[in-house]
Amino acid sequence: MLKITITSPSAISKGVRDYVKQEVSQFSGTLFSELRTNTPIKAGRARAGWRKKQRSAFEVQLSNTVPYIDRLENNYSKQTRGRGIMKPAIASAVARRQRRNTR
């Protein structure tokens, strides 16, 4: 789960708050896409099991409740090539966001 909390939003200018909201939204969307892409596929159940829930302006929950998702994360499938799902998905999402921000 990606969770960002700003303890005193009133002390931060509206422009900064809006920028952070936008970045949280965009990064969580990118990460969600990467998680789906990096999830091994046999029947497609695990890949389709990803859910994105906006908890608040600064908090997004990404989850997968497929019973065997932990096994896939721990390299049960040869498709993960020993890297799991989360680590490569996060690395790809960060790289994609950095490329967008440098344009």
C-alpha cells in the first residue's frame, strides 16, 4: 500500500497540496499499471485481481486479494524471473514518472 500523509495541510500552500495530490494520483495509476503488467499470467485471475482505492486525497490503496498472490510475489512462477512482482513494478513506475517529469 502506498500511503502519504501530510500532518498539517493548512500550513502548506494550496499549490503544493494540489501538486502532491496530482503526483499521488498519477504515480498510483502508473504503479497500478506496472503491478498488473508484472503479475504472472496463467488464467489471468491474479492479474485481474488488482484493485485501486482512493482512500483520501493523499492516500491510495493498491491491493490484490487473490489467495496465491504471496506465492507469486515470492517467485512461485518462473515468469517473475526471481524478482517478484512489487520490486520491478515500483522500479518501472519510478522510471516512467521520472521520464515524464524530465520532458
